Amino acid sequence: MVESMKLGERQFPFKSALNASTLMPFGLRLDQQLRVAAEAGYDGYEIWVRDVEAYVDEGHSLSTLRNEVEALGIAIPNAIAFFRWADRDERVREEALLQAKREMELLAELGCLAVAAPPFGDVEGVTPHEFAQRFAELAKLGAEAGVEPYLEFWGRAARLNTLEQTLEVLRSLEASEAKLLLDPFHLYTGGSKLDSLHEVAGRNIGIVHANDYGATPPRETIADADRLFPGDGVAPLGQLAQLLHQNGYAGYLSLELFMESYGDLGAVEVAKLGLEKLQAAFSLTSL
């Protein structure tokens, strides 16, 4: 798959990925999801750990699936997981690290070398320094398993809900190579400043989720299910694309929607439509 696609006089200087959440209405098994993404023309597919576990529980082999993925010519650049690595409760954190170790080992077997680390759990009052300490523990586990955690902020979280807070955590980390996960929806709902992206080098961005949102519902009440295809809303995606490119990011943009239904469209049709809209919304007029 090509890393850069020209659209008329515009150019898409990123890699494309499809997040498993986008295909949720179709109830597909993990291997079926990957085939849809490959058929639609994506460079990568962002999996959910729960789908990996379900696939294994049904008796399927991850090593066999890994071979199929390689044959399809599609990458698995990241996984979505929910372990309470930053929780206020020490016992909860200990259990979360055990969960993370187990899930990272599964991902490594499949050939997925990164996993999202959002502020899942009770993080009320957790300081940037504490987030940094706990993320360092998680990163150490990841290094042992061969899977890198990407620090993610959630606009609705009690803490780590803005890009600015996340940058504080990164500055508190001794490891300057730590990476974050960006998402336009969370930038919006948390009230982050897009200009803060000037402080983020491309090498410190692990992956970027791609979506849009409308002028309504308002920021205070908009929900995941209200996310739109890129270009169908009011998000400043062109400016975001320009900033990412200026910062040296040339990695994956992963289409992450949570729509309950796409009407009469099938999975491959939705995936192809999403790829077209992603490339159009994040293309640049000049490089």
C-alpha cells in the first residue's frame, strides 16, 4: 500500500487505518474485520483487545492470523485496551498491570506493537507527576512484552482530559521517546487548544484517530455516537493535518467512529467511504 496518495492537486501525506469501532454494527470476527480493511484499501487496521480475546476463546490461532495479515498486506499499528493503569487505588493498579501484561503478550503474538493507554478508571486528583510515574511502570512492562503504550487523553475524563495536561505528563517522564495518541473528538470535548500541537514533535505521536463532529449537540453533551465521518462536520481537520505534517508526523490516521447504524451500506462500503472522506479531509494543498 502506498504511504502518500495524491488527490488532484492535493496530497495525503499520512498512512490510513481503520479502527475496529467503525465496524462494530456489523458484528464481525477479528479476521473478518481485517479482510474488510484490506479490501477497502487501508494501510492498517487498529484492533480492539476484546476482539483478540474473543478470537482466541473461540479456538482460533493468533500465529495463523498473523500469517494471514501479512498475506493481506495490512499492518496492525495499535490496539484499543482498557486497563486501569493510572487509578488512584494501588490494588486496582496492581491488577491493571497484570491485565496489561497478559494483553500485551497477546498483542505481541499477533504482531501488534502498540496499545492505547487512556485515563480509564478513577483518576480524580491524580497529578501529572503521578501519571508519569504510573505510565513509566506501564512502559516498562510494554518493553518486556515488545508492545509500546501510547498515552491517550480523554475529553470527558476527570484528569488527563486535555492535550495540555498530557504534555505536562510527557515533560515529567524521563523517557523523551514516549508517544501520545491524538483524537480530534477528545481535543474538542476536553477544550484543548489546537495550537498546543506546536509543542509536539512528530516522533512523539504514536497514532492519530480521525473523526469529525457537528455544531450540535453542544460540546458539553456531545457523545461518542455523535462522531461524524471526517469532513462531514465542523472540526478544523485541515488545520490539524497541516500541524501534524509540519511537526514531522507521517504515521497513521485511524478512522474511529461509533455509529450505531450505516443504513443499507455494508461493511466494505462503509470502509471505502470512510477512506475517501479521511483522505479528502486530511489532505494538504501544499507540502
